[in-house]
Amino acid sequence: MDFTVRAATKEDCKDIWRMITELAVYEKMADQVKISPEDLERDGFGQNPLFECLVVEVPEEQKSTDGFIVVGYALYFYTYSTWTGVCVHLEDLYVMPHFRGNGIGKSLLSKVAQIAKQKQCARLQLCALEWNTPSRDFYAYKGAQDLTATEGWHMLRFDGHTLDSLAQEDAKG
């Protein structure tokens, strides 16, 4: 299968959003998607982008049954480790189901790794749901370490009312 991996542009935001919602459905969390294509455009393609994104295009003759030629994406951003320096966090890597098994996911992951090396990142990190064995197996096969298993790290989150409450706390209280 022919495909091209390229940097996303603001014109891709509707396709990226479409695939974000497809991924959320797969992850059984569709109700948690709160962003819009306009949010993606503002946050990723404005004056101070908060993320970078790659998309995968197939030729017109290989488009999806729904008529899409943008069939995958990898959305990532930079973080900082006080132990190792600059890191890249892969938030999403998604390939539409019909296009899986053609090397698209491997190409996206490899391209993000190349970008990480170019930016002198010490590591590439990501999260995968515990039940998502296909994804966890894919990343393990490519050499990823499961830090929950090996080092005992857990990802924690404040959001909604817990974030509001935390933000309102007095540092002295």
C-alpha cells in the first residue's frame, strides 16, 4: 500500500478531529472528547503551538470507503524530565482499522522517534490502556518498556472539580 507521512497543517484539523473521535470510540471513552477542530487549529497551528502532529495520506484510488485520504495520525508534544532533559510524549497514534497491517503505524512511530532524535530528546514516552493488548504488544515489540511493570510508575490526573479545588487552595492552608 502506498502512503505518505507528512507534517499536519491546519487544513488537516477536521480529519485529525475525526480520527480522535474514532480512537475515543475504540477506547470506550467517546464521551470524554471535548475539543473541536477549531481547538486543534488554535492549539496546534497558532503562534505558540502546544503540540505537533503527523498525518498519513493514501492516494485517491486507495481512499477509505467513506472517501477519506487522511487515514492516520500521530500527535505529540515536548515535555521535560529533571533527570534526562527534553522528552517527547506521544499522545495519540491512530490508524483507521481498514488501513492497519500495512506498516502505517510503524512508519508514524518511527517518524516521531526520528523527530525526537533530531530535537535531542532523551526519550519518547506514551501511555496505553491496560486492556489495549494490541497496542501494548505493538509498542513492546518495538522495544518500549512498561514502566508500570518495571519501575512502578503510575500516571495520575487532576481534572474538573479536583483541578478547580487544587487551583483555589492557598499555599499556606
